[in-house]
Amino acid sequence: MAPRLDFTSEAFFRDPPKAIAALRASGPVVATRFPLVGDVWITTTHDATAQVLKDSTIFTLRKEDGDVAGLRWWMPRLIRTIANNMLTMDEPDHTRLRSIVDEAFRRRAIVAMEPRIRAIADGLADELFAKGSPADLVQSYARILPLSVISELLGLPVADRPRFIAWANAMSSLTDVVSFFRLLFAFRKMRSYLQEQLQVARERGGEGLIAELVQVEREGGEITPDEMVSMVFLLLAAGSETTTHLISGSVYELLRNPDLRDWLEEDWSRTSLAVEEFLRFVSPVQFSKPRYVRRDVELDGVRLKKGDRVMVMLAAANMDPAVHDQPERLDLERKPNRHMSFGTGIHFCLGHQLARIEAMCALRALFTRWPRLGLAVESSQIHWRKRPGIRMIAKLPVIADAGEGRQPSAADVPQRMAS
């Protein structure tokens, strides 16, 4: 019998490896209840997770009537409109929509953005304590960096970023049915705003992905007005929220593990390797969207019936001892690192390169500017939001000088001045 886990509890978020190990002991696929979703099977191993994500003919994101598998009957039309995006589509609609924005997220385009991302990170690091100390690293740094980058990529006005921050905070407060309905107000405002921005681009043109979507529409491309709103909503939300919690979770781990921080600061070229391990260990996205089982099937020895729903647990795949040696250990030198944080199959994360570069720039800018940065409270006082499916630190209070600090290396000083 699978243990009844509260996927929104402090105990679960504080020590995922312990809870996941107990869950995996019940089998590679276990039946449980998930907040807002209801009865569902979840995968607990790397292999079961990969099988579900790769086989979209059996494990589909749409029911036979075309409805999104994760939606409940009581959810309003607004949610259905927003949810009707490429993340919830099977082929051929998935490729139809993804191909429209794919070029903007290719490695070449994202790498070209790195100097600009680093400049934004440097500016935010400089201003971290502008409003006093301690500062909340989540709100003052980790949230603003990816929101700034994706809003520039979309071509949204800089003056509107306070709105994005307010909406992001509203989305992170989703924990249950009551907060879900409270969130609808923010969704309505966000939808209206995005519709306005698309209309502005239709009338005046502009730069960025929104203008490119309008150009596709003008040229008779296969995208509806509702799909355009859903696309921009997805890029703005998914393009910032998960990276926010990757950055804050990574900083938290470095602040409580001085030896790892020393190792990283000795050679910043190690940051890429470190970020891969933070992706695995922090696992900000813990679950996939629910999938519908199209026919009776055996999944890793467990019999699932047609009509069942299954969610892959990415965090469990990342903690699978069959794939990762000592998975409960944070090892910044881990090679190879076959984490599943970006998924696999046709829905492999579009923004994986952007998230990686943002995290690398965020860590280097922060610890170069504040070499004595430290937690303002004991780690036991750090708490996680009760948001199902995403592991997010609620607040991360930090101080500029934690005592036995470090000085920037000589190699860092010219780079900082040059930027």
C-alpha cells in the first residue's frame, strides 16, 4: 500500500529524498490523490517516467473528447482557454504551435543573449540591499531576473514589470480550490493585458516574440487569437516561474554548504556543471501535467486501465538510485547527470537553454557582488510555499556580510568592471 503523502507539506518540501524513497518502496507506479487533480497514478522511477513522457500514443495530454486531461469539470472557461497551449497538446498541434516560437529559443539565439542576461543580473545584484537588510532574495532577485529576461524577449514594456511580479506572486499562492478561484481574478487581468499587447502589436508593430506572433497571424499562419494569448501567457509564466525557484533553491543550497560555494567560486567555469546538479537536486518542477491513459497498458509491471490518469514525478526520477549514485547527496561535480528536470520526448522544455544561462548568470553575479552573502536566519526557519507540483522557497532573507566572508578573486574584478 502506497504511503499517503501530502505533496504540499513542509516535511515533503524540506526533505524530498526521504519522502520519495518511501514512495518508491511501494513500487515504480503508485496510486494516490493529488491536489486539484484528484485520483491519479504517479511514477517513482526514471524508467517509468521516461516511458510515459516518450509514448504520447498511449499517455496523452488530451481525453478522447479533446479536453485537457488535467482539467476538472468545475473549472471555468478562462482556465480552459489558458490551458489550451502547446504544453497540453499532442501531435500534430504541438509541433504546429512550437515551431512558431522554436527559433527564438534555439541555442544560438539564447547564447547571444547571455551578455544581456548577465548585465541584468549584475544590475539586480547591485540593488539587492537598496531597500535595506535583510533582503528577500526571492522577491528582490530570483523572481525579477527571469521575468525581466522573458519580458524583453516578448517585447513587453519595462514599465509593466510590476504587474508581472504581482501576477507571479498570485500564481505562486495556488495551494487549493479556494486559492484557485482567488487566482482567477489575476488570470482575467493578465489575459486582458496580453490581448491589449497583441492588439498594440497588430496596429503598431514592434520588436520581440509578440510582434513575431502577430506577423505569423498576418501571413495566414495556423494560430488562433485564443492560442496567441495562451502562447504568450505560457511563455511569460513558464518562462519565469520555474527559473525563479531554480535560482533561489540553488542559492539556498550554496549558503548552507560553504564547501560547495568555495569550490564554485574557485573557478566560475564550473557553473554549468553545478547548475545541472541544482536542476536535479532542487527539482523546482516536481511533477508533469496529468496524462490520460488511452488503452489498458502495463507500466513497469503495474497494470493501468483505459481512462486512468498518470503524472510523472520528475523529482522522483531525479532521485532514482538506479540512475544516480547517492541521489540524496548534492554533488556539484556529478557526471554524468541524467536528470529529468526538463522532461523528455516531444515536450522537452523549450526554454531549457534560457533557464540554464539565467541560473549561471544569477549565481555568478550574486556571489561576485556579495562575496560575504549569508542567510539572515537559521536554515530551519526557511519555509516552502504549499504549492503542489512546484518546490518554491517562500522567502529567502539574506544579509550582505555574514562574518567570515570572502573577497572577490582577481579574475572577477575586471569582468565586473567591464560589465
